[in-house]
Amino acid sequence: MGTVMIEVKGANGESLLYDGATVAKFRHNGMQEASRNPVSTYRGIQVAHRPGKRGKPDTYEVLLTMSAFMSLTVEESQKAQLDALVAALGAPVA
């Protein structure tokens, strides 16, 4: 069985990448790694839905608590990947 890789792309060129052992946050469209934490340090995840206004898409504000905090704004198009990340970390899907 292969390694599960889940990438959640944020609205501002940031992303979270889960590789089964760690979660990393990248900036500048994956060009710069900002933080990497082992899955064993996972403490929780909060996802807040923000309805779109004036024709803009809905977004989700994500706060991932590990040995460091990671935040990300995610557009509606990335909701499936966000749900997969939440499930992979063992949190209930909201």
C-alpha cells in the first residue's frame, strides 16, 4: 500500500501537505516550506465556514494545532481535500 499524500491549497498561494508522517505548510505556491510537524504532535483542527460576499466564493478558515499553529484560508474548490486531511488526522469532519 502506497503513502497517502493530501495537499490542501490555500487562497493566497499557501498550502498544507500531509504525507502520512508529517504536515507541512508551504508558502509562495509550494516554493518555501514554512513549517513541518510530525503527526504525533497533532492536537486539533478548527474549520470555520465563511460565506462568500458580492459574488466571491465561500471560504474556510483553517487552524491546525500541532507543535506549531498552522492557519490557512481555503476556497470552496478545495473542500474535498480539506475533508480528506481532517479525516486523515482522525478528527470528525464538520
